[in-house]
Amino acid sequence: MIIFENPVPLFPLFTLFLSTAGAATLPAGFAETKIADDLNPVTMSFSPDGRLFLCEKHGLLRLIDGEKLLPKPVLDLSSKVDAWNERGLLSVCFDPEFSKNGWIYVYYTHNRDPDDKARTSSNNRVSRFTLKGDVADLKSEVVILELDNLSKIGWHNGGGLGFGKDGKLYVSTGENSKDSNAQDGGNLLGKLLRINKDGTIPSDNPHYNEYKDKNRAIAALGLRNPFTISVQPGTGLLYLSMVGANFEQIEAYDTGKPPVVVNYGWPGIDGPPKNQKQPPGYRAPAYAYDHGGGGGTALCGGDFYNPAKPGTDAFPSEHTGRYFFSDYKGWIKSIDPATPDKRYDFAKDIDRPIDVDTAPDGSLWYIARAGIPGGSDEANSASKNGSVWRVRWTGGGQVAKLAVIQQPVSTNVGTSIGTVKVALQDSSGKPVDAANDSVTLTLSSGGTLIGTSKVPAVKGVATFPALSIAKPGRGYTLRASSGSFSAVSGGFDIENRLATPAIMPASGAFSGPVWVSISNPTPGTTIRFTTDGKAPDAASPVYTAPFQITTGTVIKAIARRDGLPDSGVAGADIRISGNTPYGLDTRPAVSGLNLPATADEALPPTLSATGIFSDRNLTPKPGVIPYSLNSPSWNDGAETRHWVILPDSGKIGFADKGEFTWPGGTVFIQHFEIETDQTSKARRRLETRLLVLDPTGGFGYGATYRWRPDGSDADLVDAAGQEEVLKITDASGTTRNQTWSYPGSGLCFMCHTPNAGFVLGPKTRQLNGDHAYPNGRTDNQLRTWTYLQMFGPALDESAIKHFAHTVAVDDTKASVEDRARSYLDTNCAHCHRPNGTGALWDARYDTPLSAQGIIGGELRNTLGIENGKIVAPGDPVKSILHHRMASTNLTEQMPPVSRNVVDATALEVLGEWIKKLSQKGE
């Protein structure tokens, strides 16, 4: 839930990473040089003669000749420029006959009255200047176009300039944070404009006969904040880099064809279209990505890689024709306009990249704006440490070989040979980040590997965490293969000994009866055990199934197999102080699970094919652990059920506050059902979502399975997502239509961000409560999870009662404040937290209310509500938090995605809490 109008203001935007002052991380084969620093940079453009012109926000147009920043600016507009917030000198471009006339065009915010403290005496304009040598005469200014006056809001100025193949000057303008401007033909805001280079309007413009006066310049409507323009040489394809609300979008316009009516859809459509009403001439994005799945924050600048005179620093040929674009989160990627669905990684760890440009020699230049973290006006208005960088090709970067970079270790029969890692490397020996090919391991010297022996690489490295060998031998090696590449590991031995059995639970104190499981990884073994603390021998009982103990005891076990010496003795000192059963007895390994390690491999087409459930009734396989959340998220009235699957040896890193850390390979399942008729209590299954952690445990992928009407199975939803209109009958018998959104895989990452710990639901404050298990027992979930050995190290049961816990919004036994803050924690805290968004408040329940910045919190945009605050004590009407929760307007509602229905109960509780705040003197 984001409180201010623009979830992604442009300077410096919210960031989900720690800014880095150093160089970028580049693919192998590329190198970069810092050309200039200590700048307040915005955009840049290469002139036809190869010089780089750099716009500094406060009004200086600077010149880089070769690799040298000249000390004297080309043009100083600082006395005319309003550089507050996202305003300023925003772009420069060059006349098609620049070599003859020396004309340059700039887009800047003109400050008509510097004494106007309300900041309403400014407008953006396009002017032409004449360049002579390295200086443009200030007196040569010819104002080509004056845009509409700006409001006091400093966001969404657009600023792109570029000449099309048709010789016309194209200008991209922002809607000044008033979304209705984008569809209003009565102003120039939120538009793509097409004018002659002298400022007159071409008579073939698509709205020439419809609109009046300067509004005839409109070539396309429906833009939010189109920050830059790039036109591909030769084709005339124009790309707009547009900062969207929930999606970042590359919008396309063809300047080589006669102009036609085009509408990009804002504010009614944000990102790829679904079931929204499309305006006449609607054009879907050429490419779009959401902030989460796309791993981004704001799409600021880009350029086509079509160098005029490529030299020795030019990129390999496969990059030619691609569109390189930067995201303010810290990266540069590219797409091929012919196949835009595939995105190519390029650079990362950049300190707020804001523009990219291709030099005539084929090097790629970018601006790292840097500046102050956060979303304050000060941060948005200026940077003092921006820099310009040049990236060149030096060779390498392609997969040239395989290498085993983490070797197997010698061990016993059936015991893990350790984590083995294989890298797809370039010729210099560096892993190729973009490589995600599968790698297969086999035993070079015969025998069989036990475990998963084929996995895809993640950022060039394939990880094999739990392989073992059942046959003893000396000098084993592993052979790794991927396509035509292969590599052989170092040698290791499998000793003629058995692994020591594993007893679960391990030694510890328990407050209820304990079910003991004993296992050994080696096939064909017999496990013998004792419960009196004595060492087991050939006469001891054989373990066949879990057994219960109700009093404290020491359990010991050995493993035996013909032809091998007995294993070492395992022991567990189990102390029992009570007789309250746990929620579940055991947690066996889940068998038959069929999910890839990463989304680079094909996902099962149906839910049944994943192997999570035993039948269509959602009976989970043994070892699939059900759980519930104290404060469930709002899901448009649907009810949810949850399960988690830990990998065999995986343990959760416990934290009493904040987020847990999760082992790679963990799987989370969330199932949605809705009551379609409150009179008959008819219900319907909607979807089952999965979240699968990659081998690192810090990221992963999501998948949605949509249930068939007959409930026979659920089918995988495509990446674009789906929507359906449901018929819902309330208790009075009135039927209404309700849109249900089935999220595509990318939409998961809007909320599941690394900054939020990626896993959102299960954490101490959400699990510290009772769950009704299918066996009829009810137990505190932290207690049961501790007993099931899910935490590493194990949690002391006696500490659980001291941990904080959230409450459901409809829990009338809890205080209104706890209900409201718990709800905000669940539904808002994944974004509203430090380094999460530009909003100035923290929704996390762990943060004391006095430090959350909610009560009386300031806003940069009050949505027209006079004296509006995040929460105005005693006044829900002036509380923007309450207003956004009550809205279903795409540009106002919070949460911004996957919500089509207002949560009436939460709105009522929030209103009651706000009213009571005044009574507390807040």
C-alpha cells in the first residue's frame, strides 16, 4: 500500500538495494571507465559529430569531447530553470541538419516567477539554440513550444525529445500527476507531440482537425511520465521510456509511417492490458515489466544500439539493434524489438542509472545519478555526486567451458558428498551470469548417483546440494556436462562405512509426547535402536516406523548392512515435561515432488503434476506442513489455506522479529476459495499459487494454477495472467459481478521483493498463534514447528509466550489499534518499509507506532484533500490511508494490484482507530 500519488517518483525514486558508489557489475568481456563525476545529471545525447551533450538538472548543458568534460558549459539556463523536484533541464537533441545550422533543441522547466513560493508559475517548454563551436548563445533562443502551466506538484514532467524518420520533432510530456490530463485533448500533458522543427504543427497530425490551436500537436494520448525518447536509425522506430504506476513500459511509435491515432491507455490501463476498456487507437506496450517481477523501480532512459561508426570498442554483433534501457533500481538490460518478450541482462549495481546512450564508435554510455536516498523534495531536486561512464567491449562473455568450482568430498556410503557447484565460464574463467543452461552430473568411474543430478544454472552456476553414492570405492570423479561442454571433478572416496542414522527430533526439551523417526540415507540398511540409553547391537529392536515416547529417555541407533561395518552410534537425549500433543506427529520427506529449481525449466502444466497433493481434494502429501497466519491478507473476500515444504535437510533461520531466512528449495502453497452464494453457502475453488525458492533461498519464482469449473484439476496460468468475472450473491439474494485476477508469474514479484525478505507471510508475529490441524488437534504453530525440527537451531519452547503476535482485523477481542496495525503489517509492509518505496512511513508491526511515521505523516500529494495526512488523528476523511483503502480507482487504490473489492471490515476498523487517536491526544 503506497500513500503518495506516485509510487515511483523519478528523483531519486525508491530503491530496494544499498547504493554503490563504485563501478557497475558488467558481463565478462566488458569494461568501463568513469568519464566525469560530481554532477547533477539527468540525460545526455550524442551529436552527429560524436560529442556528448549532458543535461544537468539545475540548467547547465555540459559537453564531453572525447573522454574529457569541458569546464565551461555549452549553455547556462540556471537563471530560467525551475529545478525543484522532477523539474529542470531535462533533455537535448540535434537538428537533422545540425552540421549546417548548428541548431540544438532543449526541453526545460521555465520558471516565470522565481518568487512564487507555491511553485505554480512554471511550465515546460521546448527551445532552439544555435551552437557555435562549444558554446550556444543564450540570446539565440527561439521558443518552439510552450506547454501548459504546471500545478504545485513537481512530478511527471516527461521530457523526451527526438527527431523521427519523417523529419518531425517528437516531444514526450508527463501528466503532472493528474491522471485525467493524459486523456484530455484540451492540454498537452501526458502526450506524445509531433511538431515541425520551427514549432508549427503538421497538418497530417492525427488530431489536427479535431483539436484546437497548439493541441493539434498531439500525436498520441495516454502517457503517464514518458521520460525519454529514442529513435532507431534507419527504421524510424520510436521508443518511449515511460515510468508507470505498477508497470514500467516501453511504448512504441513508428515515425516512418503516416501518423495515426494512438492511445497508450493511461490511466485506465497500466501495463499489459487485461479486461479494461480500451480507448480508440489503443496500443499495448512494446515491452512492460512490473516493479517486482521485473526487478525494477522506474524505467528512466534507453537507446537503440545502432552505432554510426562502430570501432574496436563496439559490442559483439548480437547486440546490434537491441534497445538498452536503464532502471533506477540499479541496472541496465536490453530487448530485441523483433522479439521483445525476452530480456537480456547487462549491467547491475549502478548507483541510480538514469540514462543510456550509444556512442557513434559503439561504446555504451550511462549516467549514474546517485544523489540522496529516499523520496524527499530535496532528494528529488538535486544530486552532487552523479557520474558518467563509458562501457566498451574487451572480449569474452560467452560460455567457453565448464568448471567444477566446489568439489565433492570423501565420505561414507550413502552420505552426502557435499554441495557440488559447476560453473559455465567464459574464456577468462568468470561465470557467465546470463547462462542458465542445465548441467548434468554422472559418475565417471561407474556407479549411480543418488539424488538430483541435473539442475539448471543460476547466474552461470549449477548447484547440487545432496548427492550420495551407495557403493564404496576409491578415486571416484564426477563428470559435468552441458551441451558440448564437459568437465571432471577432483577425485574422492566413498568409504566402506555406513552413515550414522539421523534421529528426529534431536536432543532437546519438549512439553508433549514425542514421535521418534530414525533414518539412514544408504539403501538396504537395517536400523536397530534402543530406548534405555544403551548402545544398540544385533539383538536390539529393528526400526520400522515412527514410535511414540511419553517420558524422557535417551534413544540410540545404528545402521547395518551386509558386507559393511556397522555405522557409528547416533544418540538423542529427549526430555519431556508435559503431555500436551503437538499439532503434527512427524515430518517425513515429501516424495514425488515435481517442481524445477528455477523458472528457467518448464513448470508442470497442472497442479496435480506438481506432486504436492495426494488427490483432487487437496490432501497434502506427508511432510507438507499446513499453517495459517494470525492476520491474513485481504484477497477480495476469498478464503485462503497455506502449506509449506522444506527440503529434506533444510532448516529455517529463526528471528523473533523481522523475517526468517529460508533454505533453498522451500515451497510455499496458497489456495484460494470464495463463497459465491451466501444464501446457499455455495463455494468455488479459484486458484492455487506456488512460491518456490531458488538454491540461494533469497529469491525464486511464482506460479498460479487456475481451477477448472468441475474441480478436477488446476491449470498453469500463463505469464501474462488472466481475469474472470465472478457472480457473487450476497445474503439478501442480490447478485453482483466481481472481477477476479489470476496473477501471472511476474506479478508475484510486485510484493515478493528481496527487500521484504521475498517470503512475506510466515514469520514469528504471524505464526505465534494456534492452528487447527487436520487431525483434530489445535496447537501453537511455533511450538509445532520447533518440535518438527523446522528451525535451526531449535527454538526454546518457553520463549514463545514472550514473542509479539499480530491479530485478525475482525478479532473483536483484540484492541482496535492492534487490529489496524496488524492489517497494515500484512497488506502494506512488504512495500512500506525502509528502502521499500518513496512513501514516508513504515507499516511493519515490529516498528513502534511512534516510529512508523503514520500518525500525522506528511504527503507530497494529498489527492486534493486539504490538510491531508497519512493518518489525520480523529478524521478519516483527511486520512489518505483511509481514502486509498476505500478506493477502487487504479491510480489511487492501495494495495495497487490484485485488488478489485474494498475490504469493508478493515475500512471500518481503520476508521474507528483513526477516530480514537484524537482521544489519545495523538
